[in-house]
Amino acid sequence: MSIVTPSNELQVMVKKAYKVFFTPNKYEVKPSDAEILKSGNNFRLKHEALELTVTAWGDESNPKVLLMHGWGGARAQMTGFVKPLLNAGYFVIAYDQPAHGESDGKQTNILEIAPTLAVLSNHFGKFDFIIAHSLGTLITSYALVNQMIPPPSKLAYFGAFNRLLDSLPRFQALAQLPDETMRGLEDMLFENHSRDLLESITNAKLAEQIQIPALMFHDKSDNVTPVEDSRAIAKAWKNVRYVETDGLGHRGALQSKEIHEQVIKFLKS
């Protein structure tokens, strides 16, 4: 049996695709986001060889809410929640994950990001609530099931990402990569990370092990994370209220006054 090795050209394409796959896009901070960030206490936290950029608002003796952005997002993306939460009497924390926003790093992945939740928890103490968006929901679920942080009292998830490995075909469609390149990327991925582990990182599977009450929102017009992801997660969650919106897209709910009010009502209930 002869072994056919990929051409040098294909190897170059695969390595480039692999690098891009783990490189999040930079979130464009709006002036209104920047003003809210400026109003908080901004500082850096050490995590292994990296430093994470963190912002906190309010009285630290109040119940603590962590805002968890998604892939290619930043703490700035979550600032729409800050004023409503402060007015409702909460202490609010947001941070840039590795290779995101103003934190260190160029490439990253969920296995590197999840432990950073423990860094925040060790610094601030137990979070009373976590509000997470997109891949940030999967990172949160993974961290909770693996007992990286103490469980909060409640969770609010937006545009939740279900199966980690679904990021592969979605990346292929976005980058318009040929099948041959994707096969090489997948081979490289499973050489570096356990396939069984990556397969297990599925929000619906993790949700079965989470006893925390959750409020979930997903928009029917979301063209980044399909609404079917949240439907599958909500079906598996033992204690969840699931709300589908229409016309807000992938990020609109993060800025919606009506949604903010529903979240605060849920946290206080």
C-alpha cells in the first residue's frame, strides 16, 4: 500500500487555514461602548503567560454578574447590560478572553479560554449570575460541568452555540475553503486535540448535567449561530425558559431594553 502525502501547496493552505480557524476577528469598539468601559475600573489580570483585560462597575458588595462575550467579540460588546444591571443593584464584571479585545494573545480556543473563568472567580469570588453570548455560552457550560468555577444561581444565554465541531463546516462556508483543505484542517485538529473530547463539548450534552435555572434567547433571523442550536440546548435543559425573538439577529438582543428588563426580572425572581 502506498502512502500519498499532500502536496506542499496543500500543506501550506491547511496550515494557513488552521491558523485562521483559531484566530478570532477583532471586535470594532463603538464610541458608546468605549464610554461605558471608561466609566468602570479597568485593570489587567495575570493568567499563565498572558494578561487579561478586565472592567468592573459598581459596588463589589452587591451580587456579582459576569458578562461573557463570544468568539470574535469583546467585553465592549456586552456593555449594553452595564447600566441596567447597575441600576438594578448589581456589581458587573466583563473581560476580554485570550486573543480578544485588549487581552494578550493572537490565537486561542475553548480549552484555553475556559480556565480563564477561574482566574476571574478567584479574583472576585463566586459569580451570582453569568450572562453569556454565542460561543461564550458553550465555554460557560463547559467550565461549569468541569467544575472550574462555583455554580452561579442563574444563567442567561444569548444566541447559544451548541456543538463545538459545528464550527468546522461554518468556518468552511465563511472562508469558502475547498473540501480537501478542510479534510487536512480536521486531520491536524484531531492530531493536536482528542476527537472524543471535542465531540463531547456540546451544549445540549453539557446542559443535561447543569441544574442551574437558565433564561435563553435566540433570534430566528440569526445568521451566525442557527436558532436550531438553542432549540436543542433548551430541550435538554432541566430548568429553562426559552424565548425566540424575531429581527434582532445575532447581537441585537444584547442592546435591547426590553430584553434587559426580562433578564433583570429573571435574576431577581
